[in-house]
Amino acid sequence: MSASNRTPLTRAATAAAALAVTALPLTACGAATVHERSKPTITLDQAKTQIDGYLADILAKLPVRPVSTPASFFDMECDANDIGPHGRQQTSRGYDFGDVPSDVKAQAVTDYRTFLTGQGFQPVQDPPNFHHDWIKLKNPQNDFLATLDGTSDSSRDLTLKVSSPCVWPNGTPPA
């Protein structure tokens, strides 16, 4: 065969090899993700304790106080979008500060961001053209998420919420 006849075959073989090499990590990553999410976690009660600790620490740094007691914990099953096994749950809890004056709200936003980033939390980016009336910060060490909502000047109600990652209720997956 001449070199000109091998070129299409070589290109086809190269493309097939490249596709196989590309697909291998994607498949492995997906399997590892499900495997990782099937491992033991903290319990739901431990997640609630961690949330209360984060809330207390954040409240101690803010120039504003809640207008009510903390909301009850809101527990829900993790949805199918997180590519994990069923039966895991998330929990969250928060406070409502009511209508906060703009200057106090601006200071609360600065204090919230400064404190949590100092604790290692990192900003969570929302998709482009998404609602931007909140500041979400996530702890990369344990995936707890803190959200300060109502941060724009046009918002009348400021709220704080901390959410857990997906956890097994008793810490271990079902057998």
C-alpha cells in the first residue's frame, strides 16, 4: 500500500484510539464518583450539629441579629442529579434577619464573606444570568454550604442558611 492509501486508515485508527482513550477516564470518573458516594459519611445528627456550629460562628461575626429563633432543620433526600445512591439526605437550617438597613446589610455581607473565606470557604459560582441576590460559600473540606440571601439593595429580607452535603442518616450505606 502506498502512503496515500494508508492516510485514511491511519486517521480512522487514530480517531478510534483517541476516542477510546478519552472515554476511559470518563467512565472511570463516573464509577469512582458513585463509589465515593457509596462510602460512609457523618450521620445526619452530626451534620445538624456541624450546621449549628457554623451558624453560631457566623452569627457572632455579623452586625445584625436574627428577628426569630432558628428555623427547624429541613431534611430532604438527595436528588438524582448528584449521581449518587438513593437514601442519602441533606439537611439545612437558617435564620431570618428581616428588613435590614442598607448600610448594616453591606457590613453584614462584608463580615460574612471575610469570616467564611478566612475559614477556608470558597465562592460558589452560579450559571450566567442567574439570580444573584445571594452569596454562596462552600467549604471544600466537607462540602457544607453557607448562603446569605437578600444581599441586594432591592431585597427587603436578609436570611442566612447553612446546608450539609449528602449524608447517610446513620453514617453508613445500607447493606
